Amino acid sequence: MSKKVHEIRKLLMEHHDWFKNSIPLIASENITSPAVDEACCCDFSHRYAEGWSGQRVYAGCKYIDQVEDICMDLAKEYFNCIHADVRPVSGVVANLVMYNAFTSDNNGKMCCMSIVRGGHISHGPRFAKSGREIFGTAGTTRGLNIEYLAFDNDEMNLDIDASAKIIREFEPDLVLFGGSVFLFPHPVKELGDVAKEVGASVGYDAAHVAGLIGSGFFQDPLREGADAMTMSTHKTLPGPQHGALVSNREDLIETLRSCAFPALLSNHHLHNVAGLAITLTEMLEFGQKYHKNVIENAKALGAALHERGLKVLMEHKGFTESHQIVVDITDYEKTIGLGGDIEKLLEEANIIINRNLLPYDIAEGRHYQNPGGLRLGTSEVTRLGMGKSEMTDIAEFFENLIIDKKDPKKVKDEVADFRKDFQEIKYCFQTPSKAYEYLKFF
Ligand SMILES: *Cc1c(COP(=O)(O)O)cnc(C)c1O
């Protein structure tokens, strides 16, 4: 075997070994089940199937079409809607489909969450107000002019009255809800009505919260007025890395389809469509229990960290209604450092989290590289079978490292020991054959 191949395989093994012994708390990540992994490794990954199922540009698609049809049907069932496009290859690509469908390509305008308050770079303008070039996707690829909705830092949510005023004045083509720091449901109903007043479409980016929504928690954007909802399929929805777009607007289906293909896609990563189909069967079966526990664990982790003296935002609202919590670590600036430093410290102890801007960071002179906050998510630890008592154990590791300044090497051994009991993936069919049975097709 070539030396390089050997080296790559060794790195993959080391990565797996590391993650098996870690506590994974990145809010945008999750883990796929054995049945999903099996589907994602199938021959579909070698094939092409451009276009809509049944109208492909390639031969050899008869089984691919059937799997994609099943996947679309499962997505329609899970999200209770009449249109599901499972071709976008990621959440960002699904957003591009939405921009194509709902905004003008000539000075189009969009209102959305500000990036520094938890919006996503794919919603961003090409240039910041200051004139600084920032290459946000919406501005760079579609030339959209962006006006941010108003945000209430104390409630960690959109400010309805101030945002309504902005929408009325700016008169956008599209008002987009959703974000990457996302603790509480957005006021889609209230501001969606204002959007419609000025003739704007309403979009909802459910990249983070798609699983919570599909399982019936959080909020229900398609019934609150969203014309389309985009998502990543690998965050709270524990599927392969892919994207999707769903809608209940019969009159828009043709446009939405064409805005994906031919407008944006050629091949659409067919193996991941197969994996997504399996994921959706799992979530239709286990999602209600899983996502209820994800949210309960997030609240429990927030409370346990708070009890140990860490400043978790939004105590007065029970910390969160989603899979995420946000911690302000600015008290430790003098002793350890800010978000970037604490992220590194935790990583040394095999606790994987990400640093995050707090909504008031920019105003207080901190920036993205070393912000004042941490964002923690409970999707993956819940899928590994952890519950409330493990959230207390995790909070203790944080206390040991950040407050007691215990040696991260020692904590790392304790983390590996703790993780020994959580090596199986839960809320899924325990053998791949059962998953295939459920699909009936295999
Ligand atoms: C993660 C995220 C995306 C990007 O999704 P990908 O699947 O990584 O392309 C889009 N929007 C929001 C709000 C996100 O958090």
C-alpha cells in the first residue's frame, strides 16, 4: 500500500478513536445510525440522476428513482407538507434554491437575522454596512441587499415591533427566519403577516432545528406562514450531510423544483438521499422520544452549568427551548481567556464544543476569533443514550476545567472513562435489516 494511503487511513482511525472517547457538544453536529451508514455506502454514490424522479437525464435510475420517491414521501409525512425536494446537497444549497425562487436577481432584497446575533453566513450580504467585504452567500451569489431584522438581546429573539418597522420600510422580496444560534422559536406568525403586507415571501431556515420541528417540538413554520422551509439533514435531524427544502405552496412547486434543477444542481449525491430516507424512517419511529430528550437534556445541561456558577444565558426562560444553550464565559477572561481559549482547553480534555459570538460581543469589542461565548448542543450526546444525570456529569467536567482549573490531561482520562458506557447509537433501528424492512422496498 502506498505510504500516503497508509497515512490517511491511520489519520482516520485516530480521528475515530478520538471521537469515541470524547464528549461531542457541537450544536450543528450529530451521528448517523448503522442503517444510515450502510445506505450511504451503496452504489448510488457512483451514479448520476439529474432532474426530477421519473424525468431523469440519465439512464440506470430505476431504483434510484424509487428510493428518492420514498425519501420525498417520508419527508412529506415527517414535515406534514405537500412538497419535499431532497436534492439540495446541503443546507446552504437549499437556501440558494429559496433565494432563486423568492428574490429578484436585479437588486433583490432580503431581511434576516444578523450574523453576529446568530444568523448564518449563507444569509449574509457581500458587503457589510461599513463597506467591508464579507462575502455572505446571499449577497455574493444572488446580489441580494440585506437588511437585518431587529434583535432583543435580553430575550435572545427577534424584536417584533422593531423588526416589523424594518420590514415595512425596507420592503424586501423575502423575509427569512431561522439561524445558527437558535434558542427560542422565531415570531414567524407575527412578522410573516407583516412580510405579506409588503408582498414579501416568507422563508424559514431550519438547518439547526429541522428534527425538532419534524418531531413536533419547537414551532411549525409551514403552518405559521412560511412559504418554504430549508434545512440541513444532519444537525438535529440525525442524517447524512445533505439538504432539503419543503413547502405547502402548491402553486410554487414547479418554480421551486426548477430553482434547484437545472438552476443549481447537477448530481445530487444519491447515496445521501438513500441515507436520508432511512433517517426519516428512524425519526418517524423514534423522533418524538429522541427530540423530547434532546430538549430536556439541553435545559438540564443549562441548569447544571448555571448551578456550578457558569453564566448560561436566558435563565429566566429556562435557558432554551431547543437543542442549544449559550454560555457567557467573559468572567474567565483574566484567568483562562475568552471563547477561543476555552474551546482549546476543553478540546485538550476531549470535550468538543464551539466558541460563539454573544449578541453583545461586537459592542463590547470582542470578535469572532475569540468571542465571549460558547454554544453547546445536546443532539449527539442524547443520541448516544445520555440523559439528565449525564448532563450533570458533563457540567462537572466544565467546572473542573474552567473554575477549578484542573489539569485537562487528567480530565481527558475521566472523560474517556465516562464515555465507555455510551458507545451505541440510540433512537434508531438496532440492526440495518430492520430499517430496510420498515422501508419495505429492500
Ligand atoms: C448549518 C447552517 C446552514 C448550512 O448548512 P450546510 O448543510 O452546512 O450547508 C445554513 N443555515 C443555518 C442557519 C445553519 O445553521
